[in-house]
Amino acid sequence: MALCVRISGPKTTASVVEAMARVDVLHKQMAVAMAAEEADEEVEAMGPGDDYFMAPYAVVPVMPRKTKYRPNPEPMHWLLYAGYKCREAHDLAARAMGAAAWSVTLGGSIRDVEEGMLGAKVKESKWTRVRRHAWAGGDDVCLKLEEKLAEAACAALGVALDADWRAQRAAAVDTLCDAMGAAGTAAKAAPLAALPEWGSVPFGPLSAAEERAQEAARREHARLEEETRKRNREEAKREADEDRKAKYAPTLARFQGEVPHPDDDLCAYVFDAPGFHPRYPETGEWRCPYDRKPDSPFCAQCRAMVELMTKRARVEA
């Protein structure tokens, strides 16, 4: 549940994003491994819905011990990612990364960090948290959460976050993969999850401007979802109408114009649609099994379809 990556090198944005890139490569490597395990030809991106996905949680400062040769040590900073599970899959992925994983440390819980997993005990009150909960199901994971982690890490180093930090991060991912040999080739080709700008729930306390931005994103997401549902409904209706038209077309000519009311209460329409209904023979005609309307020889569905297809035939003519 805890994955820590040390920020090493000079105090720059590049050092921060390289640490974040190591987590990206870990996710890519796990996605490749899972696809191979399940014999899938296509590697799917590991996202917040996966048990093994690790999301930004905090920046942790670890103060080295003073020594004769280091009387005033500066703190080392680690990026702490958290998730639902941190299991063998993470160990295997880190092993496949080889030297690229030298600064990656895995723990079963964020409590391990407090207990000295990173070389010294660090109380959570000393961390800079960017996420309210270590694991929240993933609905709060978004691009803004990643940006908050990058900003917090740069602030801890005393530098500003470069505007092109995402491009630097992508380049760092490629560089790390290139250094991994054959395993890196597969990981480099594996996709990363496409995160939304804002999650559907807040990842932590937000400023008034951020709250407005997230609410606007939520409304836009809801609008797009409704548009998708509407398109799906329209497409389903169109496909259903086409299926019905194909069923009615073979015998439509027999039921245009004046059709006498049948002697019984059943619909007068007779179909010639083999295999349409499992209760009817695979070949041959069969009569509509529904009751007709009192003022019509047809049931409501058949009457509507006859009128619709007759009108359509006239328009096309």
C-alpha cells in the first residue's frame, strides 16, 4: 500500500519528475506482466480502478543522521504513493526495471514509513500530504492530484515547478525504459492511464478557485455522460427499428390499404421471418400473437410499424 521513490540529483523539476517517471514505468511494467499472465495480445493501461495502481499521496522528508563528516545533513525527500495493495506484482515489476528501480522502496502500509522504512522514523505530521486518504477507491485520482504532488515536491526542494514538467516526465519515462533492455521495450510501448483533469470527488482541501474549477469539470463530465447515454439510446432505438423493419418488410404489401378485421381478437399481421421467435418454426409464416386494438385489425406495435413503413415507402417513391 506504500510505494516510495527518492528524489535524487540536483534540486530541480527534472529530479522531481524523474522520480514520478519511475512510478509510471512501474505501472507500465505491471500492465505488461498482467497482459502476459492473462495471455492478452493487447496491453491495457493500469489505472485507478486496478488494485495495484498507486496514486500520489505525500512528500516525505527524511533527515539523515549527523556524522563527523556530515554535521549538518540536509533532508532527503521521497515521493509517497499509496494504493489498495502493494504485493508481489510490484516487486516483480521493480525487479524487471533493474537499475531503474534503485530508488524505489515498497512497503505494506504508509505506517511503515512512520516506522522507519526509509531509514529513519518520520511522523505523518512531518509529511506534506496532497491527498486526503491513502486509498479512496480512485475517484479522486486526476491530473490535478499529480500536479499537486509535483508542486509540493518542488516546494520542498525550494524550487518552482517548470511549466513543461509533464513533457520532462514523459521524456524521463522513455529514458528509463531505454535503459531496461528488452523489458524496457515492452514497457515503453505500454500505455499509461488517461486521467481526467479533476476527479469526481475532491482529493483534498481545495482553494475557492480550485473548487469552482472542479465543479465546472464535474458538470462538464455529467453533460458528456448524458450525451453519451443519449447517443446510445438513439443508436439502440435505430438498431431495434431496423430489426423490426426487416421483420415486417417481407409481408408488408399484404397489409397495406384496407385490411379486414379478423374474426378473433388477435392481430391480423402475418410475418415471414424465419427464426425470429424461438416458439415458431425456423421456416414458414406465423401470425402476430398479440391482441389487436378494438378499432384496428392490428396490435399497437404492428399498426405503428405498418403506418411508419407505408409512409416511408411513399417518401422514397
